[in-house]
Amino acid sequence: MNKKKNRAYYLFVLSRYIQNYRIKFFFGAIINIVYKIVPVAVAFLVSYMVGAGITGRVYEVKTFFIITVVIIVLGGIFHFLDIYVFHDIAYQVLADLRNEAYKVIDKIAPGGMEGKQSGDIVNVVMHDINMLEMFYAHTLGQMITALIVPLSALIIMGHFSLYLSAAMVPFIIALICIPIINSKKSNMQGQALAQEMGKLNASIVDGVQGLQDIISFRRQKEYLKKIFGINDSYNKFSLDYAIRAGKEVRLVDLIIGLANLTAKIIIISLVIASKIEAVWLLPLFIITGLIYGPLLEVMAVSNKFGIIFSSAERVFNLLQMKASVEDSGKIRYEEVNTKNLEIRFDNVHFKYPHTSEEENKSVLKGLSFELKSGESLALVGASGEGKSTAAKLLQRFWDIDEGNITINGIDIKSFSLETLRNLITVVPQDIYLFNRSIKENIRLAKQTASDAELEEALRKARLEDIRQRFENGWETIVGERAVRLSGGEKSRIALAQAFLKDSPILVLDEASANLDSENESKINEAVNTLKEGRAVLIIAHRLSTIKSAGRILLLHAGRIEAQGTFEELMSGSQYFRELIGKEYE
């Protein structure tokens, strides 16, 4: 388990992301300091002019009036620059963080994404990174101002009276201590709030993605009850956070009120005692405000530190995620003999990482087989016997615990992950198509494919009827989650992608499951064409798929129960006959 990091750690890590913008940040910090001083300077000059007028030094008023007008104009300019510069830095840093997050997701996927909710990942990449805008645009630069401006004000006040400056220090320390004292509770509330937001987003995403099933099984009430429950919990945590933040604000207001009262009493006493000229009475009142203005601005943001640093924790937990395998292989695709491939599993043992003690059981226990170009091998077994796991291990989602997996006698760890991805094409059971045209979805398999190659892949996948069915043909937008296409049509598009990619190793995961007879016939024709010359590993769930395989591997309890042709297993394996009757059509 990772050791809990404190706010200082995340403050340091967040600050590192402005390194590429440090000149702009330095410029912004100066602007922010000047902008914060401008209103105080104006008030200072006005109060001085009033004092000068009262004491008869009218000749000074005209000069200071012109200076005041110039400062007011400059204040407007600096206000604009202050907003622009820090928000420009903030949104560039957020873009950098999102780009880094996408790279991490790309690196850890697909093995590292197993068991994680997509809605929670989306919440981190979008909501939690957005929350950091408050840190970069409204906190980091202002913290520098909150240090420099009050210090300058104390020095100015010390010029008139060291006693006056010293009297303000305890109040400043008290203000700084408030967020520190409350940081533990604030962090806990912020983490709880972020977790509830993650649950809410994940549930909404799941609901949108599974809306058809929810309606089909008439589970709208149960789903809405779940959403409302999570939403109520989120609102409760939000209210608790707001109440705690409100108490901090009241305490801050009390301390600043006492500080201003103390300062005014001391200044008036010094004027009465003739230790300070009367003309400096109002200006010193204004300078007192200069101490607490920037601090108050940071304190206002500090009420959200719990949320900000909890979001930072979730973001950096994602950014620090390690890939499930190390991409240390050097062999490139061009170096592989793709015409005569031989895949070999030799005494492979595997259990899933990051599982509980109760679940920490080996999925595969000594799996051994070989598969060559031009051959097809069907993995058959009950649910949970390791069929899909074996296919994922071939793609190196995870490293095995014991044994070897080789291609052409070379350990798959010696191949770069890019090479493995190019060597293997997977036609999955659950096919995801983007909300783009049919042609664009197929071209994802090979971005550089010519129109002629694309047409050939479409023809081999028996997709002509889809072009004729839609007015825009291949340019038809499939809709979100391909709602305009049937399951069989999506399967054929996945086969077209496989034809276009043209990998020497093919993994078919239930490629013809849950289909009508017309789609199944077309898919079987396309699959038979696709098999030619390739090493084909089939995760079989339909009887027709099993029969079409050249060889069958029957898995049971992580081991090979039997192997051979369909006829051989039907005649020689009681378990196979029972499985066919229970699990298959």
C-alpha cells in the first residue's frame, strides 16, 4: 500500500509542472503583487491628500491627484494581465496533465485497466484535473503575493513603529495556522467528496452504457434508487465540507477584525503621543489592510484545499500507476518470420495480480500447447477455466508466474509490445465501435491503408449488404456504441478490421456468438477466409465454432483435460460431452 502523502508533498509536485512556464509565472507573480498593491496605494494617496489638505499643504494635492489617476488606470491593466497570465498558465498545465494521463492510460492498458471502472478514470482525467485549475490560477501565484506583500507592509509599518509591526505578527501566525490545524479533517472530507463524485460519475456512465438492458429488464426504479442514494451521499459530504469551511471563514473574519482593531488602537495611541504625525493616520490604517488582503485571498482558497489536494492525490495516483509488464523487448516486427510462425505455451502457470487471499488462486496450472501458421486451435471449457486468460497472456497483458510463452522459439518478453500488437489481431466478443463512419472505424486497424485495401477488406468481411442498406454507404455514422448496427454487423466490421490489419496471428473470442442464421453464415464464410495461412486461437462458445477448429483444447481447473478433434473428444471425453450439453447449443 502506498504511504499517505501530505499537502507539502503535493504542493511540491504540483509546483514542478510550472517549470516549462516559469518565466511567464515569474512575470505573473510580479503582476499579481503590483495589482494587489494598487488599490491600497490609491487609498493611501487619497488618505494622504486628505491629510495634506487638512494640514494646509494644498500644493501637494494636485500632484498626488494626477499620480492617483495614473495608478488607477494601471490597476485596470494589471487586473486584466493578472487574470490572463495565471489562467493561461493554468490551462496549459491542465492540458499537460491530461496528455500525461492519456499516455499513462495507454501504457498501463489493457492489463492495468482490468477491474477499474471507466467512469472513475474519466472522473480523474476530467473532474479532478479541472479542480487543479483553482491551484494554478488562484493559489500558487497568490501564495507568493501573500508572502511578499504583508512582509513589505510590516517593514513599512516598522519604519513608523516596531511595536506596531510586532503587534501584527501573532495575528498573521494565527491565520497561517488555521488551514494547517484543520488540514487532516479537510483532507478526509475532500477525499470522501472526491470518492463519492467518482462513484456518482461511474454509476452514471454505467447507466448510460447499459441503458438498453436497464429498460429491457425493467430496472429503472432500482437504478434510479442507486443513483439517488449516491447523490444524497455526495450532497451530505458536500454539506459537511461547506459547514467546516464556513467555520474557518468565521474564525478568519474574527482574527482579521481583532487585528484591524488592535492596529487602529495602536496607531491612534501613537498619533496622540506625537510619535507619528497626524498626516500618517489614515495611510497607516490603509497599510494595515495591505497585510491581510492577500492573506485573506489565499485563506478563501484554502477552504477548498481539501478538495484540491484530494484531487491532486487521485491524479498523481493515476500518473504513478505502473504498467503490468515492462516493455523491454527489442525485436521488431520486420525481424519476425511471419510466414511460418510457431506459438508455444510451455508449462504456463498464472494467477491474477492484486487479488485477495481468497481469490489468489492459479487460473492456469501447467498449460502447454503449440500452434503453427495455417492451424486453428479452439480453447473450450466452462466459464472461468482460463480460456480468455490464455489469449491475454499471449498478448502479454501480464507476465506469467512460471513456464514460457514463445513465438518462433523466442520468449514473448523479447518482442517489443508494439511488435506483439502488430503480430496479433483480436476479434473480441464485445466489439466497440466509435461514433464515426463505418469506413473510419475499419481504417483504425491501418491508418495508412489505401481505398483499394479498404474495399478489399470490406468485401472479404461480407459487408456489401450494409453499404446497400444505408443511404451514405461506408460513410454512414454508426452512432454512439454503434446503435445503428446489429451484433452480427458489428462482428463483420471487426473482421474487416482484422483483414485490413493482416496480422499473422488471429485470436477469435466468440466471434459468432448470439447471431441470426444469416449473419452467422456470412461471418463463418469471412472467418474461414481470414483463417487462411494464419495461426488462429479461438475462444470457443458455440458448437459451430468448435466444430470448425482443426484442434480442440479442453480446459478444466486450469489444466488440459483432453485435446483432439471434435469427433475424438465426443467419443473419448465424458466431461466434454457433458460440457457440450450444458454450456453450448
